[in-house]
Amino acid sequence: MLEELKKEVYEANMLLPKYGLVTFTWGNVSGIDREKGLFAIKPSGVDYDKLKPEDMVIVDLDGNVVEGNYNPSSDTATHVEIYKAFPKVGGVVHTHSSYATSWAQAGRSIPCYGTTHADYYYGDVPCLRCLTKEEIDEGYEKNTGLLIVNEFKNQGIDPEAVSAALCKNHGPFAWGKDAMDAVHGAVVLEEVAKMAYRTELINPKVAEAPQVLQDKHYYRKHGANAYYGQGNK
Ligand SMILES: [Zn+2]
């Protein structure tokens, strides 16, 4: 079932090693069929060079495996919560990519230091708190997902305007309109994290980019009056 989706999600997963975002079997991508309420996700612990499209596991929004020969990614319950709370999300990715994870381990949100960041994210990429012992014991992956969706709600962050979060002492989650778009976002996030790190190295007293510049770059690519690219020709 959902052969096209499985193929797309397989190809999106294979981009993680291609772009240097994963080591060994770390990292996972999923993509959802909203009409059916089912998503395809990478199986747990299978080497990327052995992975095949038919190995993708089909899961429903209660986290039940509907089809698959393998166990789904151990982070599946986090993907479920993101899909349930963010209805426009069509793909989710999790990696331990080096620079984004370094910010997460440092417990810092990534500030917007320039237009590369502003083109993709409106404001900081937030670093969320560590889970409590109770949350970890009760349901680590599910509560990771709930933390992301609840913090975005509480902090008034639009998940379309900031399509990524850093989980403290852990790493990044990113999402997009489909699995490929989510991986594109994870690559961008890693690059933005690397640039921000170097920016602070070169100038430890650096300030965020002026708000007017952030607004200009974000809104020329997003929203009703966007004019970046060829879309308005
Ligand atoms: Zn992880």
C-alpha cells in the first residue's frame, strides 16, 4: 500500500547521508498521506546502504503499524504528535546533524544573524527545554513531540514560519509540506546553524540582523505578497 509515498519517503531518507546530516543509522524521515491518515517512515536501525523503498513502514496517527516487515523508527511517536498538531505538515525529519545538534546541546536557540536564516525562518529557531524525568519515563518519544507542539503554541510560534525546533541536549526536528521539503529544511537548518556558530566565533558581540531586513527577506519569499522566484510570472 501507498507505494508512491514509500518511494518518496525512501528517497528523502537517502538524502540524509548524501547531505552529510547523519552518521551510521541515525536520523529518520517520514511523509504523510493526509486523506488516508497514514504515514510512511524509515524502519529502525537499518543501514542506509541496505534500505529499500518497500522497507518503509506504514503507521497510523495512533502510532500503530499498519504495514511493514520492520519496526518503525524509534522516534515514530514524535512524528505522530507533530502530524496531529500541525495539520499543514506533510513531512517530518529528525537528525543529529552536527551544527544544529551543537546548538541543541548548548541549550541555545539559533538567532537570526543574516538573510540566509531570514529567508527560511521568521525569528529564532527555538531551543526547547529538556524533558523532565517523569516525561522521559512516561513516554519519551511521545512527550518529545508534545513538547514541540505545546511550546510552539505557548510561545505563539507559527510552525509554518519556523519549520524546525531544537530539543535541548538532543537535536533538531524539522518539517515541511512533504518528506522532500522536510529534508530540504533540515539541510538549510544545518547550514544556518553552522553560519551562526561561525558568526559568533568571528564576532562574539554580534547582534541579530535588523528586524526590517529580517522582515524583507522572510516576506519576499512567504505570504501574500511574496515575489521571490518565478511564481508570480
Ligand atoms: Zn534523536
